[in-house]
Amino acid sequence: MAALHVAQLNFLPAPGDLAPNQVLEQWHSLVDVAEAAASAGTRVSVVQAAAREELITRNGIDYHFVDIRGLETATNRGRRFASLLGDIDADVLHGHSLGFAEDAFAIAQCLPRLPIVLQDHADRPPRWWRRSPWRRWYAALAGVAFTAPELARPFTRAGLFGPHTHHFAIPESSSRFSLGSRADARVQSGLHGDPCVLWVGHLNPGKDPLSVLDGVSLAARRLPGLQLWCAFGHAPLLGEVQARIARDPQLAQRVHLLGKVAHAQVEGLMRAADLFVSGSRAESCGYAVLEALACGVTPVVTDIPSFRALLGGSGIGHLWPCGDAAQLAQALVAAAASRPSPAQVRAHFDAALSFTAVGRQWADAYAQVHAERRRSVS
């Protein structure tokens, strides 16, 4: 039996100042999700909205850049995408982002036999007064995918999905990071500590760095060797973070603000760390946590749906309630006292979150919606 041919469509236009090959280099998840699906034997083509036409083949995957300039309506864009999808004879359409439901609906009007699955990427339901057309658009979907089932609840509570729409729980992506020598990574990065704790994330209210600092301050009384290293980009709370560190003797000598770190260097920081800490209040997935697990780092992260899904009841890592510094301190002490080996953490990643594991989940989802659509048509 021939492998299913799945087209993954990114409706968000590529920046006009980037050549198609540059888009593939800079938009890592576009390539990663495609290669994850292909790793399970699915034939994958990628369709990317763009300002020029080009076809690139890389690692057995065709990347079709489609010029949508001048196509101002979803109907016109849908016809253009549908024309290509018909030409390449796609069996299933995997669209990125629930926010492009109108475009997906327009494709469904042109290709009613093509099952469409939309994948969540931190999407939010429309405001209540706009929901009527969205219900009609979402009704054309064969399925939706979220990292965790709970993330679908804002949509289901609003009655946005049809009763026959399949819901899939599939990690948003995977990671190419890998295990390495902790000793070598510490020499190269300069990180140290017992435990050596790493934060990678913006310094903004959604990531809640102040609660993390409060928790680290409490934990340091029982973990005198603890050192916290913070890599971050966008930093609207930087002044508050610096002030919090400066006024607390427990933090002043143990918190290191690294600032912006190139993504290629984050792997080395992950390999050097014992624990990875996050204070996120909401995530559609949690790429930094994925990367930490890929490097064998024990996570100490907030008890939110996406992080629960990534840990998956494995016993790897610790969850703490958002904003609860005392519970974070307890989690850090417990994690420092009983840490799984990097190999054990990586084994969980390989089993549940690797390219192969995610690819298998997508292959099952594709097969399910394709078989059901064939039954309904016949």
C-alpha cells in the first residue's frame, strides 16, 4: 500500500526579504514538523505562502513556495492553494494554525474530499461576537491537534468545533538537541553549580521570572551550592528582575543574567545544567522544555497542560503550581536530591517526544482522517 501523501501548509506568508532557502534555515519548526512526519514513512510536501514561486527539495521533502501577492481574500488564496494541492495529489492537508480557519474552509470548498487537520500554535478562539462564521469554517475540518487535550477547551466551550471533528494530542514539534558530556559543556560554557539550574525564556509576566527568583531564594537556604543561569531575549521585566536580585543576599551571588544567547549555543547550556526551571503560566507546547529533555536535563516546570503532556506521567521532572514560590522551592530541593540520569531523561524524550515518536503520532492521525473521509465518500 502506498504511503499517504500529506501536504503541510503554512498560511503565514514568509518574509518578503528572505529567500526561500533562508526561510527554511530560520523557520526551524516548518522543517522540523515536516521531517518528523516523514520519519514515520509518510510522504510529506510543504506548501508555504510567500511572495515568490519556488520549489526546493530537501531531505526528500518538496517545499512549494506559493506566490499569494494580490490574493487579498481567503477565497482567492484558497483557490490558489487548492490548485497546487490538486496538482500534487495530496491525500491529507495538515494546516498550521487554527487562526487560518477561513483559508482552510476555502480550500475545503474547492477540494471537498480532502481531509483537513489544523494544528494549534498558541491560537486563541475568536471573540464571542465573531464566532458564527468561525463555527462554519471549523465545521469543514476533519481534525484539530493540540499538544494537550486541555488546550482545546476554550474552543470546545465556545462550541467552535463540530461534533465529528477529531481531536488529537500531539506535541507541537520536537528538538534536534542531543545528549553531550556535562563536564565538557561546563568547561565550554562556564556554567557551574550544585545544582546548576538553567532558565531559558523571556523576562515577561507570562514567564513569571519573579516567582522563579522567589522560589530559588527559598531553595538556596537548603541548597547552598545552587546557581541559576538565565538566558533570555525580550525582557520587559529586566529592571524588576535586577532589583529583586540586588536586594536579596540569597540571589545576589547565585543568579547570573546571561542575556540573549544564540539558539545554537543554547544546546551547550542545556548540556551543562542539572535542572531546567520554568515559571510559564501558559504555553502551547514549550520548546525550551523540549530542548531540555532532549539534552537530558531534569525539568522543574509549572503545572500547566502542555508541560504535563511533555512529561507524560513519566516520573521525569517535577511540576509546581504557577506563581507558588514555596512549592517551587520544594520541587527544586526534591529534584536536586533525586535526579534521574541524563540518559534516563533522554530515554523518555526518545520514547514520547523525538522526531520518530511525533512522526508516528502524526501518521496515525493522518491515517484516521483519511480512512474516515474515504468511508464517508463511498
